[in-house]
Amino acid sequence: MRALIQRVTRARVEVEGETIGRTGAGLLVLVCAMQGDSEAQAGQLAAKIARLRIFRDKAGRMNRSVLDTGGGALVISQFTLAADTSRGNRPGFSAAAPPDLGERLYGQFAAQLAAQGVAVETGRFGADMAVTLVNDGPVTIWMDL
């Protein structure tokens, strides 16, 4: 699985003008299931992100996790993270999991992140979404598992 994690002061997602998910201080996680990914990988990725130490401690060092800070996470499915731009000018997305598997693993990832103790809200799989965020730092981390 692949994720792009952003430390945010706030984030929200809208579908057709309606806010369907939001978080305050915490994480915006864009997640993509790749060909061959499994539910075990979704759980491993969720556990790693829940414990990822990218929040400041009292000394100003990135030494605290979203669990340590009590922050939440807005989790958005983003198959375009699978883009292959190695040939031509049009990205290819054949490395992404098929939609039925992608949706299942996206749901599994969000559920596993919540099971770690993170307050999780989500977007809508396959929908045209508008995501608004304020990146804190900025801190943006790319993660493949």
C-alpha cells in the first residue's frame, strides 16, 4: 500500500458541496491500494502511521505521534498515487489495485487506523472529492509498504 501523510492543523473533504469528513489538528492521509496488496498490509500501514513521530514535543523536535497528541485523521482514497509517469505525458494507473479490492483495502485501512485509537473520518471511495487542508510545518511524508 502507498500513502501520502500530511501533518495538518485542519482538513476537510466535500462531495457535491457537502462536507462528509473533517479533522482538526492531526493527519490527512491519502491512501492507495496497489496490485497485490493485502488486508495484512493495510493493518501494518495503519499501525505504522498511528505511531509515526511527526508532531513536535516540548523541545520542538518531531518526537510525538498522532496518538500522543490525541489528534485525528482524515483518510482519503487516492488511486492516482499509483501513477506511472515513466513513459510519455499521460500517467498510467495499472499498478493500482482493481476498484473492488481498492475499496475493501481502503475501508480496512481506515478501520485499522481507528482500532489503533485514532479518531478517523473518511472521504467517499470513487467519488469526485474536494479536499481542503492547512499543512502544518509543512510536513509531508511518502510511505510505501
